[in-house]
Amino acid sequence: MNSLIVKALGFAAILIIATIVVVKQMHIDLSDPINAITIIGAIAIAVLTAGVSAKYISQMKSDTASGELADENWDGIGEYKNELPSGWAYAFLGTIVWALWYWTIGYPVDAFSQIGQWNEEVKTYNKKFEEVHKNADQATLQQMGESIFLVQCAPCHGVTGDGLSGKAQDLTKRMSKEQVLYVIKNGQNQLGYPMGAMPPGMASGEAAEKIATWIANGSKGTPPAEFAVCASCHGADGKGNNGMSPNLTEYDQPLVEHVLKQGKKGMIGRMPAFHGRFTPVQVKALATYINTLKDN
Amino acid sequence: MQSNAALEYDYSVAKLFTITAILFGFVGMLIGTLIAAQLAFPELNYLLGEYGTFSRLRPLHTNVVIYGFTVSGVFATFYYLAQRVLKVSMAESKFIMFIGKLQFVLYMILAVSMVVTLLLGITANKEYAQMEWPLDLLTVVVWVLWGVAMFGLIGMRREKALYISMWYFIACFLGVAMLYLFNNMEVPTALVAGVGSMMHSVSMYAGTNDALVQWWWGHNAVAFVFTVPIIAMIYYFLPKESGQAVYSYKLSLLSFWGLMFVYLWAGSHHLLWSTVPDWMQTMGSVFSVVLILPSWGSAINMLLTMKGEWNQLTENPLIKFMVLASTFYMLSTLEGPIQAIKSVNAIAHFTDWIPGHVHDGVLGWVAFMIMAGIMHMAPRMYKRELYSKKLVEAQFWLQTTAVVLYFTSMWIAGITQGMMWRAVDEYGNLMYSFIDTVTVLHPYYAIRALSGVLYLTGFLMFAYNIYKTATAGRKLENEPQFRTPMA
Amino acid sequence: MFHWLEKNPFLFSVGVFIVIAFAGLIEILPNFAEAARPVVGLKPYTVLELAGKEVYKKDNCIACHSQLIRPFKAETDRYGQYSLSGEYAYDRPFLWGSKRTGPDLHRVGNYRTTDWHENHMWDPTSVVPGSIMPAYKHMFTNKADIETAYAEAVTVKTVFNTPYGDDIKPGREAWEAYKPKVIEEAKKIAADMKNQDVKDAVNRGEVPEIVALIAYLNRLK
Ligand code: HEM
Ligand code: HEM
Ligand SMILES: [Ca+2]
Ligand SMILES: [Ca+2]
Ligand SMILES: [Cu+2]
């Protein structure tokens, strides 16, 4: 083959290989049909453009101009009455025939529904991951939780879950002293626990301080005596009475479920509700993951 | 005057538009380079206060390069070559001369208003149709004046049959007129409400309809601003510069009518997977693929025109520019159709692969042709030799490297980004947060910024070369018939 | 035959025009009425939201953000329900965008909140390390043009029958009467914000651009 064509194809090959290498580094699955078609398309662009243009350019070296000139001449520019290049003409005809086939027989214009395709895609997805999701063990849940967290929650809570210096809840700890005092003072009613509302002013002054300090320090050891008022709802250990009210000692699954369903507006700010955005497994995964954050 | 006597062509209007093409070319690409750098180094957003963010500057870049640089280039080459292929001189009609100059003055007012309003954030916010309604009105006037000049010159022509370049200029005029009018139908709100800003309007169309009309325009603005008049240029400048006859009339004819017919249908490839009905999307997708051939037809015709002229290609840098322009034109008109295939578009749309495709066309084809055209015209307009061949050579290699860097970096960036958005981990959850897909692009954005610097440097060399040609180039006794003389 | 049509510029131009004109008719017109219909329950933008949309347009967020969720699982997982035509019935112009340097925003109101936007627009990297989005600090001091936003509401009501109440009507007097409602709405947003200057401005009866913008972003659901 002509050296120009070889060089051009060489360039095309480098571009394609570079693309594939970079993409592969990102752990992309190239057997996914959309990805595969895209790579094939990219190859077609590079190879056809390089090959065909190099072919014509190399003709500048090897061929000579010829043909019958038309009578007209514009500012010294003449015009040959040459026939169409046959490759071009057949390709043009080919695409026209292909288009007609496409509309009438292949994929009649009204036959495709992109929403239908989305439904199919979801169905296929569900089938593919049904097994993984049904019997997910702790490790799986934690990994799942982490990836969901990084995509959906990290913009507020930070990649490490630390709440970005007070911009959102610091999920590595349960609650700060200020937050507990804030709830004690104002009460709270938004998470939708069976117990309903927590009334304001359950404690005050010294007592409130003591309770808040205990909770903020991780609810370790026996609670202060003042906690008795709280215990009636949150349980003697503060763990929320089997899901009747929030667990004050850790992010257990019911808590995460309630927060994701209802959202929450607290002392720090507002957390949006994610109701309907996650499957039950995903919520479980998030809870599992968040619960591991405290250990780090 | 006799039809075969040598005419004294008048280039005063062509010269004016040449200057604005260079000026806006520089400003537009400077902004392009800045916004490219901003994506790699975000601190650069704060050089000009609220007027310097990427988002304010981006439409300024597109509008200045399109309506400043490209359109000036179109007018400049039109006022130059229309006289020559029609065999009439602007000097023969005071009226047309007046129209041409008036068009220039109003055009300048328009361009300056455009820059000022966009900087201030006064925008209708439809891509490539950002100008608010008072500027639209002025645009219509400028365009009509161009039409008057065009059909005036045609009416006076001595050459019976219209040369191919004129077909394309006529199409450019009609196409833009039709599309621009419909896309800019808007209601000025202050006129209805009696309160609020006079510069504000709402589109006549809402939502999906607005999208359809907008991309009917947006896509065909590519056709009638970035393609059709540039083909007009290459059909004149390449045969003229090389002294070769156009390879095939039949190919010219079929490519032209094919392009006219097919282009308009393809607009909905900008709306694939949107809320536009599926059948419209399919139409756009299929017609885009058919569009490859009429597009390639012109490019092939030009490459075949150079058959046997290898020595011209190696010796004349202007020929190099134009041959490479045809090649980049082929690249973008194959890349576009492939990106218009629905499955490919699912990846490509919204990613950097699209700006990559765009700049194959605009840097490698549009700007190459305009610069080559100006370098061909300058010695004839100023009756001086082109100042430096070495500069042209250096410019060519610098800018070619720039285009290659631009499109390879954005090609890889776009494909990577598109695939990362879709990627799912082994448990079926999204593999990447959005910001992961942003930070991974940093090196590619940096490479593009570098390519901008290279291209801009080349453009400065070009501007300097033209300036020196006009002021200090060796005087020419006779106008060269074909090849442009350069020192 | 040779050069036949090209010797007749008038016919030639008519030919070109016909060839380029009819594709538009066939592709655009058939669906026009259908696509103009709003989805059930869609409310027109409030004046404050419109003012926010103007800020979004003025600072050209469309340069980096789309508002169109395509029907792919990867996209509905990331952003929520795919977009429907009828949801855009009051969008003049449409703001789908063509480039996602940043994420889609069509439903950002579902998963971001006032205080988050406040932090983010002031300094994106403070919440998303590595973000390349510019900070828009000037929005905290610039005042939104609520009067023009009102004019827009009047216009779409008058010309396109967008269902606004009777209190949206032409004239300065009507606007003066309406203005307090806009301020009220702005106060609700400002209440969730921390920037004291912004809160003070709203209490003075002014609307900083950021307040209007957040009202608009919260509305995107
Ligand atoms: C056969 C010819 C072509 C076809 C079928 C085609 C197709 C396309 C497609 C599919 C897109 C991407 C739409 C998206 O997903 O966002 C696009 C974008 C674009 N193309 Fe082409 N293209 C062609 C030639 C060209 C040429 C020659 C140029 C310039 C010289 C050009 C300039 C552009 C521009 C400016 C955009 C960006 C539009 C936007 O802002 O989104 N195209 N084209
Ligand atoms: C120094 C050379 C140039 C550089 C560095 C440059 C850079 C850029 C950048 C960074 C963007 C924004 C891409 C994004 O949003 O991701 C852009 C957009 C664009 N540029 Fe350029 N540009 C240059 C020259 C030109 C020229 C000469 C033209 C036209 C004649 C042009 C036409 C466009 C268009 C149409 C877009 C919009 C593309 C879209 O929306 O998809 N650029 N350019
Ligand atoms: Ca306009
Ligand atoms: Ca775009
Ligand atoms: Cu297009």
C-alpha cells in the first residue's frame, strides 16, 4: 500500500488504541452494546476518513488531471465534464436505498419507542441483579452502600461522610451536643416514627446539658439519671425502643429509612427526601455503610 | 465595457470585511483559549469579575467566532469573488457600492452591540441565537442588504451561468434568512406588560416545540454558515490558486442539490433521546447518514481537482491549507453522522466529543478556508506580494498540530466521560459520582487549552503576515493569474 | 441542458428555497399542538422563579448544565424520572442545553436544598472538592430583575394564555401591587439561608439574584 495511506491508518489506529486504553483504565465494560457500537463507530470514523482522504491525496502524486473541459470559464477557472467517481456514486445510492429500507421494512418510523426501550432496560437490569440483591451479605451491602453514598450523598455529606465541616450531618458521629440541645428545646416532628412527635422542652438547663453531653459522646456507659425522661420514648439505652422512635446512639436501619423517606430539616439545614429513588436493598445498603463510618 | 476586457474590480468592501474577520477571529479565539483554560484551571474564571466566568464567556466565544469571524469571512470572500466569477465590478454601480458599505457599517454596529449585550448577560439563551430582539431586527436589515448586493451583482453579471460558488452563496443567503426568522420569533415583554426591561423577550414557542425550531436552526446554521459558504470559498480559491479545472461538474451538481435536500432533515439529531417524538428522531438519524455522501462529494471533487499536482501541494502552503481543510471537512462530516446514530449518540451527546467534532469542522475546515482565502485575496486586493512564505508554513504546521491535539483530546475525553456516566459496578449501582467524571478530564482539558494557545499563535502569525502584506509587501506590477506570490 | 438552471438565477433561487423549506414543514409542524400541552398538575413559574430563571439565563448556566433526563437507566438512577414533553410547556425558551460539563439539573430540586445551593454557588469546591464550576459570588449582591420577571408573566398570560391569576396584569400599578407577594416568597427562601447580607436585603424589600435563582432551582423537580 501507498505510504501516505499507511501513515494515515497508523494515526487512526493510535487514536483508537489510546481511546480504548483510557476507557479500559476506568473499568468500562466494552461488551455493553452501547459502548461497543460507539467504539465501532469511532473506528469507522477514524479509519474511513484517514483511508479515503489519504487515497485521494495520494492520487495527487500518482494520477494526472484529464477530461473534457466545459465551454464556460469563470475568472480563469475551468470545469471538466468528468463522470461521477463510481465509489462515491454507489455509496450515495447505497445510503439512499438503505434509508428507504430502514423506514419501510427495517425499522418503520413508528415502530420504535424509547420509553418502551427504557422499560426493557430496567427489566433486564432487574433480572441480572436479582440474585445479588436478594441474598446480599454484609460485605456486599456495605460495598453497595458505599457506591450509592458516593454518588448520591457525598455532595452534601462529603466523601468521608464527615459533613464537610458542618454543612451537613457528620455521619461519623451520631449527634453533636448542640443538635441534641436544639431538639430538646424545639422538639421535632418530621421523621414519621410510630411515636409521632417529640414535644419541645422535655428537659432544660443542667439536665439537658448532661443528657446532650452523654449522647454526643457516643452514648457510652450508663446514661445519666436525667435521661429517664427520654427513656420513656427512646428506651433506657437510647436505642429507640425497637424502632418506635429514633435510635440516638447510632445510625441504625430504621433511622436511615425514615430520613431517606421523609428528609429532614434540623439545626444544620435541610436534607432532601429520597423517597422512591432507592429500592429497599439500596436503603439497607446505605444504612449498613453509614453504620460502618463511625469505626473509621 | 466589453465583456472580455480586463475589469478593474473594486475591493473596498471586501477589504473592510477582511479586517473585521481578522479582528473578530483573534478576539473569538482568544476567548476560546481562555474558556478552554478555565475548564482545566478554574481560577481563571475570576479575571474579570462577573464578566469573566466560563458561562458568560462561552456564548461570547461562539457568537464572535460565528457572527464576527466566520460571517465577516463570508462577506469578505463574497465581495471579492462574486465580482470575479460574475464578471462585474462593484465600481460599476454606485448603488451596490453604497449598499455594500452601508451593510458593513450596520454590521459593525451589530457586532459591537452583540459583544456588549452578551457580556452584560442580555441573552435570549438559545444556542447560536442568543441575540435579543432589537439585535435580531438589525440582523435582518444587514442580511437583506447583503441580498440586495448579491442579487444586484447577479443582475448585472456578464457571465451567463452562475459559477458553483455563487450557488452556495445564494443558498447561504436564503437558508439563513428563512431559518433565522422562524427561530427568532419572540415577544418583547415590556411592550406587552408596560413594565420591565426593553431588552427582554419570550420565545413564541415553548418547551419541545422551541427545541425543535431551535435545532432546526442550530443544525442548519452549521449547514448555511459553516458549510455552504465555506464550500463556496473552496470551489473558488482552490481551483484559482492551483490553476486546475474543477474535476467534475456532475459531482458539483449532485453534491449541491443533495446537500440542499438532505441537510434540512437532519436537525433532529441534536434532539435524540429527548422528548421529541421517536419518528422525528429516526428521521434525523437516518438522514444524517445519507448526508455523508453529498458532504464528501464536494471534498472529493476538490481533492480530485488537485490530481497530479503533488508538487503544488508540497510547495504552496495555501494549497496545503485547502487540501487539509477538505480532509477535516470529511472528518467532521463522517464523525457527525456517526454521532447521529442513536446508540452512539447515547454516549456522545452532552460530552466533550461534541465540541471535539465541532472544532474539527470550525478549526480545520472553516477557519483554514477563511485564512487561506484571505491569504489568496490580500496580494490581489493590496497589489502586493504576500509578506512571508515562511510564516505561512510555520502557521500551517502550528495550527495543524493544534487541531489534531484539540480533536484527539476531546475525542478521548468525550468517549471516556460518556461511558463513565453509564458505568455500573458489579452490584448494579452507578460506578462513578459526577465529580469523578469531571476530575478525570483534567489532562484532556489542559491539552485542549494548549492546542488553543498553538492555534491562536498561528492566527497571530497570519494576522501579522496580512498586516505586513498590506503595508510592506513587495509591490506587484500585474495581478497573478493563479498561484499567490509570496516572499 | 448543461448549466441550464444556473443561467436562470431566479428559478435557481426558487428551486433552492423549495428544496430547503419543506423538510421543516414535514418534521416540525405535525407535532406542534401536541407538544404544547402541559402535563397534568403543572403550575406556571411564580414571578420569583421566573426571576431566577432569568438569572440562570443571564449567567448562562446552560453552558454546562442540561435539563433533560434521557430514558436510560443510568440516567434515571442518577437524576430521577426521565423528562416528559409536557413538563416543559411553560419553558420559553426551553433550557435543555447541549453539554453536560456539570450534571443535569432538570430535577435538582428533588435532591439539593436551599442551604446546599447557598454554599455551592458561593464556592463550589467547598462542597464538591475538585469541582470546576465557577463561584458565583456576585449573585449574593446583584439584585434580581423581578420587574422584568413580572413582565414575562404578564406577557405569557396575555399572549399564550398561561394560567396565571387575575392579579397578574399589565401596567405599573398592577406591578406595584403585586411586588409584596414576590418579596414574601423571597423571604421564605432567605429564611433557610445563612448569609446575613442576603437576609437583610430581602428584609429591605430587595431580592438578591441568589435568592431568585435558588427559588428556581428548588422548583426544578
Ligand atoms: C454530515 C454532516 C454532519 C452531521 C450529520 C453532523 C451531526 C452532528 C451531530 C449528531 C451533532 C451532535 C448533536 C448532539 O448530540 O449534541 C453535531 C453537533 C455539532 N456539529 Fe455537526 N455534523 C455534521 C457536520 C458538521 C460540520 C461540517 C460542522 C462545522 C463546521 C458541524 C458543527 C457542529 C456543531 C457546531 C455542533 C454543536 C451543536 C451544539 O451546540 O450542540 N457539524 N453534529
Ligand atoms: C483557538 C481556537 C479555539 C479554542 C481553543 C476554542 C475553544 C472552545 C471551547 C473551550 C469551547 C467550549 C466547549 C465546552 O463547552 O465544553 C468552544 C465551543 C465552541 N467553539 Fe471554539 N474554540 C476555538 C476556535 C473556534 C472557532 C474558530 C470557531 C468557529 C469558527 C469555534 C466555534 C465554536 C462553537 C460553535 C462552539 C460551541 C460548541 C458546542 O456547543 O457544542 N471555536 N470552543
Ligand atoms: Ca434572538
Ligand atoms: Ca452546544
Ligand atoms: Cu446538526
